[in-house]
Amino acid sequence: MSLRPHLSIRVRLILLVVASTLLASGILVGASVWRETESYGQSRRDALLSTAQAIAAAASRPVADSDSSATYEAITAIARMKGISFAGIETSDGTSLADIGAAEQLAGDLVVLGPDTRWSLPAILRSRSMEAVVPIVHGGVQVGSLRVIADTQDLPALIRSSVENTLLTGAIATLFAVALALRLQRRITGPLGALTQTMSRVRREHDYAITLKAESSDEIGLLVNSFNGMIGDIRERDRRLADHRDRLEREVSDRTADYQRAALSADRANQAKSDFLATMSHEIRTPMNGILVMAELLAAGELPKRARRQAEVIARSGTSLLAIINDILDISKIEAGKLEVETLEIDPEDPVEAVLQLFSDRARSKALDLCGAIATPPGLRVKADPVRLGQVLGNLVNNALKFTETGGVTVHVVQEGLDRLRFSVRDTGIGIAADKVDTIFESFSQADQSTTRTHGGTGLGLSIARQLVAAMGGTLSVDSEVGHGSTFSFALPLAASSDAAGAEASEAGSGKTAIIALPQRQTAAMIRDALAAAGFAVRQLDGALPTGVDKADLVIASPDRLAAFRELGHALIVLAGAHEDVDGLIEAGADDVLPWPVQRRDVAALIHCLQTGQPLGQSWRRTDAAQAETSESAQFPQMRVLVADDSEVNREVADAALRRFGIVARFVGDGAQAVAAVEREPFDLVLMDGSMPVLDGFDAARAIRAREAQTGRPRVPIVALTAHVVGSAATAWREAGMDGVVYKPFTLVQLGSTIATFTSASTEQASTPAPSASPAEVEEDYLDEAVLRDLMEMTNGSLETVRRITDLYRVTSLKEIERLGSATMSGDSDLIAKCAHALKSMSANLGARRVASAAAEMERSARDGFAPVGEDAFRNLHDILQQTHSRLNEAMAKAA
């Protein structure tokens, strides 16, 4: 029974009791009717048969003698019996001898066929009479038959009487039940009602002097006692507040001191939490460094195939564990309000390409497609933190690959309006149920508890991604349908300096034809759109090569279709992953190989070669993997490196990693030994751990910098090699005057890139021209034209692209130098460091050495804070930038 929620417990209990008794009464009425009817039919049958047999015995002689008068007298007794409506005697030949009463009987009335005759309940209730026929026997011979009809009209009265008795009993039972329920409810709901009324009164009147008496020691009594305790606590609180108000003037100074102590205690607790987090992170990441580096070195060694796979599993598992640790640290930063993002103007293609490369092996292992569909004009830039944007896209792509078993994942980038750029990660996975969508962005939450068991994960990635997107000025949302995949998307603001004019559609491909025969549907669609935009007539083949296909200017096929399409295209390009045998594909007839995952720059470079008639080759291909390989396999045998670390395991890891680069390093166990070693002999690079006994790495770096300033010795590059990624120690390397940081656990690529950076810096410093250098040397010092030539090669000889980049550098550098001038005038050290850093980065990328060097010096001075940055330094940097612009104009004119 459904009860309205606003009814009181008392009313509900009474209604429940009444309903129960009524239901019981109804059942009893039905049973009573059934029993009464069946009993009536059996008793009436037996009585009728007995009466008929008795009369038949008495009338046997008159019937045998055919004496009508005597026969009539025999059946006269039946007429005096209650309920008998007819009686008649017939001879054996059917002649009626005597009858009495009326013989009206319906076809459906009851007929007694024997002592065991039974009828259904509806038949008894419908019948108006009951008929019985018995034989009349005399001397063992049947001489006639007696027919008796009894009236059954008294049955309804009997049933009605039974029902009335049953209902009366039920009513009495209901009254007793209600009375009992009322008695019980007073003991159960009475205290609850009183408690409810009291609580309402307290809420209305705020009278906390009220108490209730517990009449029992059961749960109701405990509830009443808890309420009284709560009221007592509130009353005590009010008394204390009243006392406090009375003594407020005398205790204001004491309370102020208490507040100060509480604030100090809270700050200490917060600092303790941060210190614990930093220590925990450091202690976990330090052994992780040994695991990951050694696993990477082991996998790269000469091992059996099975052992190499096991080493790779160790490395991948360690990387996954590190990702979980980083997620937890990010959540801790978010909760502490210390999540920091940097706003820079970046090319959106860079983080997309990096993420696609990062997860290509993961996608390949699951036989999934992975591609980036970027539909934005070249030169468009977005305002974002490049590291955090890559982290968000990485989380979304990783999540998409995790829950996708067939199809693939596509990263879409499209312009939204005039001031926003939308990033979308779309998959063809299992999708998310509508009632689970709102929970997936919560920390430690997933759409289904079985998700963790099936797919793994902590449930932190999406929560962190939403927080990071919000910090960069966007909102992460999801559109999903179960069984049809999910799309996670967010929009970030465009940079004001973006060249959003849009790319003009190329007509150089007009009239050219292309065939795409790839099993990767997302990648095929992206290439098809790019070729169509370039003017190609594109035909996409999903299955086997049909007969009668015309030859095309360009064919892009998968490696397994190379033989089938070898003669079909003037230019045959094979789509191949990083693990494919490129040389083997070329030897098998491919004109070139398009690296997978395919990126827009690759397709653009391919189209450029076809449009300009340049021969296809290796020059247009992406070089990320080659650069990574170079960073990992580069050799620096002449480089003198000092490693300072108190952990024997860390020293062994560093030794193994450095020997991979041909470096035999010197090792010391604390900061004091590092300072002494740098004073004894020169080093090209010092790798300094942060936490060490005797003298930690940061104080050791300060001591080295102080001795350099006193003695005028050349500045030795110092790089922090630390596991501190949170807390004050995470940025202490910059305050200590170090030149960079490599966070543990590091990869060989990261370490190799760092070594190569400082090797280049040492080389440049060694080759810095003296004051008597020739004009040509001075001119090259302003601008490294080799960088421009490399840039020209990377853009496939596109002078227009290089000119656009240099023009953008002129405009942006002038804006940055103007901001730097304002910051210098106001003495804003933070803004000076930020502007100088931006100018240093863009200048170094373009080969503007002097600008980068002068800006780096200003940044270092602003961050150290030992002395204010003077206007002389700014004017010097301004003059150098003007000279660099002039050299840049000359170099571009020469290139034209």
C-alpha cells in the first residue's frame, strides 16, 4: 500500500492496521462463503436422498398394488416437510400414481445422481432447486420411482448470515487492532511526535532550555537523550558566548593572541602537509629513477627478444606508476590552490603532434587508428600553457584509447568564432551512460566500478584535465552515447597576434587525381580532406582493388597493399608506423613513406612536393623520432661531467646513463665535495642533486657561484638532478643560480637533450669572438644564419614561410622589448624576468644569439634579485635587438 509521505507515523500505522484487518476479513468472508455453500449442498443432498428413500420404502406396497389412494397418503408426509416443493410417484411403466406440490425446475438446477454427487460452487449458487429420483422396490423388484424436488431458496439467507457474522468478527478484530495500535503508537510514535514538536519549537523560538524526558531505554530513548545532549551542548555554547561577550573588552588582546597562534598553527600544518607531500614525492621518485633508467638501458641492450620485452614492460609499468603519482600531486596542488599555469602564445599543432607521437605505440598495440584533424589556418596561435595543454590532451587521448577496442581516436582542432579555438578528442569506444556523465569529472570516480578492474586507472585524469582547462580559460565538456563513443572538447582563447586570415586554397593540385587505400578510416578521412582542399580529385577505396581503376597522380596505401597498387600511381606513398621497415618498403616499390600517426604538416609537405614537382624523398618527413634517437644516441666523449648525489643507487644510475653518451663522469657524495671538486678542476657540466648531507645541492650551487664571482672564473653550467617536483625545493634550483633542472625519474632522451644543450652552450661560449673580431664574425654573432638555413630546410625551401616567421619575430620581439622597457622603468622584477625569458626563447629559436644572451642575463639578474636591473642593461639589449633586426633584413634579402 502506498502512503503519502506527508502523513504522520500515527496515521500511517492506523491505516496499515485497518488495511490489514480488512484484508483478513475479506479473506475470511470468501472462505466462509465457500465453506457455507459447499456444506449446504452436501447436507441438502444427503437430507433429500434420505427422505426420498424413506418415503420410497413406505410406498412400495401401494405402488406394487397400484393403489393410488394409499400411495398419495404415503407421500403426504413429504408435503409437511420444510423445503420440499414437489413429490411424485410413477409406476415402472411411467404412469403417475400420485404427486403433490409444484414441479417447476430450471435446466441448470441441481440433480442428485447418487450419494457422492458434488457440484461446483457457482452451480450451487445459481441453482433454485435440487431434484432426487430414487427407485421403489417391492419384493426385490423395482415397481416404480419416487421423484422429490427440494427448494434451495434459503441458501442466500444462510450465506448472508455467515458473511454478517464474519464481518462482525472482523470489525471487532479491527477495533481491537486499532486499539492495540493506538496503544503501541503512543509508546513508539508518541515520543517521536513530542521530539518533532520540540525541535520545531526550538527552531521557531530558539529556546534551548527545553528538554525531553526519556521514557524508555530503547532506540527512542537513545534518540531523546541525544537530542537533550545536543540541546545541552548548544545551551552550553550559548552560555560561553554570553560569558565571552561579557568579558570581550578584557579578553580582546588574549583572543587576538589566540588567533595569531591558531593562524601560525594552521600555517605550520599546511607547511607540514606541503613538506610531507614534497618528501613523499621525492622518496618515491628517487627509486623510480633507478627503475626507469635501468629498465630503459636494459631494453636498449643486446638481449634476447623475450628479455627485451620484459624490460620494456618494466619501463612502461614504471611510466604508468609515475603518471599516477603525477596525477595525485596535481590533485594536491589543485586542492591547495597552488596549481600554476603559464600563458603563452603557442602553435596548437605542436602539442597535438607531441601527443600523437606519445601514444602511437599504445594505439598500434590495440590495432586502433590515431590521427590529428587540424582545420585551422596556418599561423593561428592559441593562448595556453604548452605543458599543461599537452597534459590535458594526453589525458584525454589516453582515456579514449583505454576505452576503445575498435576504430580509433581523432584529435580535432577547429576555429570557433573569431576568438576561440576548440580542441576535441573523439573516440569510437564504449561510450558513457547518461546517468554517469556528471560523475566522471569527480576525483577518484569512474563511470562504473568495474571500469577500474577492466581498464585500469585512478579516476584522476579527467578531474585534473577539467581543472587545467579551467585554469587556462576554458571548460571541459563531454558528449557521449553508450556504444557509439565519446567526444571530450574544450575551447581556449586565440592569441591577438594570430595570423587568422586563413590559408588560401591551393589551385596547384587542380586536375590531379589521388587514390587513398587505407584501413584506418580516421586517417584516411583526414588525408582525403587535405588533398581535396589542395585541389585533388580523391577516390577512397576501402576494400580490395577493383578492376578497371584508372591510374592516379598519387596513391596512398597501407604496406599490405603495396604490391596491388604498385603500378597504379605515378607517386606511391605507403603509410607506415615507426616500427615498419622503411628501407624494405622503398625497395618493394614505394616512392616514399608517410609516417603514422599522420599529421597535417606531413601531408602539407607531401602536397608541396607534388605541386612544385620536387622529387619525393626523406627531406619532407617529420624528424621528431630522428631527433629523439639523436638525443639518445649522441656521444660526448670529451665532455667533463661532475655528478653530486648522496645515493649510491642514483650514482650508479647516472653512471650507466652517462656512459650511454660516451661520458665517464666524476662522482661525489655531498655538496661540500662538489664545491671542492669544481675548485680543483674545470667541468663542462655539473649534475647536482638537491637533498644531500653536509651541504645540500642548492647551497653548493650558491657557493660555486659566489667563488666564481670572487675569482672571475668561467661560469660552469649546473643542472639540478632532483626528484623534488612540489614544494619550495621544486623551484629552489632557480633561486640557487642553477642553469636548468632534470626531474627524476628522467629518460635517456631528456638527459641527452640537456647534455646537448649545455654542450652547444659551451661550444658557443668557447667560440665567442674577441673584441678584435672581424666585422664578419661580429655580424654572425648577432645572427646565426645557419639557423635560418635549417629553418628553410624544415619548411621545404619555402621562403614565404620563413619570411612570415621572421616578420612575426620582428613584431613580437618589439612588443616584448616595449613591455620589458616598461617593467624596467617600474622596477617590476617578476615582469622583467618574464619578458626577458620570452625574448630569450624566441630569439634563440631564430638564431639571434646576442639578443638571447643579453635577455638571459637580464632574466638571471631579475630572478636572483641581488641588485635591481638597470636601464643600461635594457638600452644595451634594445640596441642589440635593433642590430639583429637589420642583420635579419639583410639575410632575408640575400636569401631572396
